[in-house]
Amino acid sequence: MPDSPQDDRVRPRGREMSRLEALSDAIFGFSATLLVVSLEAPRTFVELRAILAGFAPFALSFAMLLFIWLAHNAFFRRYGLQDGVTVAINSVLLFVVLFYVYPLRFLATSFTQYLLGGELAVRPALGSFDALASLFAVYGVGFVALFACFVAFYLNASRRADAFGLTPLERYDAATSARHYLLFVLVGALSAILAWGGIGIGIGLPGWAYFLLGPLCFWNGWSRGRRRAALLPAAA
């Protein structure tokens, strides 16, 4: 899930698309275009086969980019903020998304080769496990920077709670969402640290670290959901 669950007690405030969101969508679309192996139609069967071989990495990369877009859309639909702090955070986010595309594609390609070949195939694209470690580190830094922006989004929304009348339930949800994305930041930092230390590169340990997100996010949703229930009678 890109974000914590909501219900009809939470009033969406971003009902109309703003110019900020339109710019963001354009950059997300451009980033998706950059994931494509080639913008030219294949002229031979060999070229077509090369494009088809890149389908699985493209699908993985596109799914991740879509996840980021859904998280971005959820925030702006919920709050509709366009203050200076939100614009600044969004600008950093879009910059990171554009930077993030190529490491994402390279890592998706390596992961696909791993699944198909039974071992991390780093040639010819990467050349060595040292290069793979560097790629994991670069990807981890981008991952941390990207989801730190979402943490900042929700902290800013919580800070401005009085300005646009957030209920106690909505304030709680903003804090829950900030903590949700903080888990992404911590896992990305762990992966980058493993990569910088050269720990478990041969088995792709910095990559497998991201699978911690499943149980961690489940725990966050479960623990925060129990406390959220106490706010529901007051919000009804």
C-alpha cells in the first residue's frame, strides 16, 4: 500500500488538480519514458528480441515508479497543499525521481538476471561485484532521499494542521503516514550501508534488505490501527 488506509471520516481537500500536480505528472510520465529500452521501432528481429528481453526489468521499474506516483497522488488528494514548503519538497522529490530512473532500471535488470540465472549476473552491464555494490549504494541513497520527501510532506501537513482544520483523527493519520515512509527511509539506509560495507554482495543482501518493508509496514499499520480505533467515536 502506498499509504495508510483512510475512511469516510477523512475529508479529501485536494479535489482539483493544481499546476503543481500537473507538472509532477508530466515529470513522472517523462521518467516512465526514460525506462524504455529504445524509443525507436525495431528494424530487425534481433533488435525486437533485445527489446523483449528488457520487458521484465521494465515492468519491475515501471511498477516501482507507479507506486511512487500513487503515494504522491494520495498525499495531494488528501491535503491539496501548495504552500512554499510543499513546493520545495515536491521539487526535490521530482529531481530525485529523474535521478532515480537509471539506477532503478539497472538494478531491475540485475535482479531479473539473478532470478533467471540463479546467481547475480553482473556482466556485461556492471562488470564486477564492486560495481554492483556501488549501484546498490547509489540506489539506496536515491531511495532514502525519495521517501524522506514523503516523510517531510506529512510532517509539514501535520505542522499546518490548525491552519486548515485537521481533526484529531486526521492528525493521527498524518503522523502514521510519516512513520510509514520513515520505515522506507530506514530500510533504504540499511541497504546502502550494507552495500558500502561490501556485506553480502555476492548474494545480493543489500537488495534482499528491501523485503523487510513488508513485515515492517504490516507492523506499523497494525499497531497504529489499534490506537486509531480509539479516535473513531470522537470522529463519528
